Amino acid sequence: MGGSQAWVSNESMVVIAPSDEGWDAVFAIRCPSRRAFLDIARSERYRATVHHRTAAGADSRLMLTEVDED
């Protein structure tokens, strides 16, 4: 669907977040469009494997963001 990993990082310090939230790792994927992101999130392949991501951590987030690359 055209998605690729953009970057991966360990949390260094949370600057603005609830004090009880901490993250082991943060990663971003790049998708060619909003539609591609939604297609990935709704795909059978993603839904068949998302339990691994969920089991790997106590908490996780999936967010759509946009980057102005101008």
C-alpha cells in the first residue's frame, strides 16, 4: 500500500504529557496518502497482526499526522 518506516526512536524525555505516561519506543511510518494510511489500518493483514503490537507493550497509540514537506 506504499507505506514505509520513516524513523524509530527510544523515548528520551517526555516534555508535554501526563506525568504517569512513559514510552519505551516511538516510531513513524510514511504513507503516500491519508487513504493509504486508512487502507493499511483497515486491512485484513494489519488486523491479523496488530495483536503482536498490542501484546508488546502495556499501551500504544495509532495516530494520523500530516507533515508539510515544503
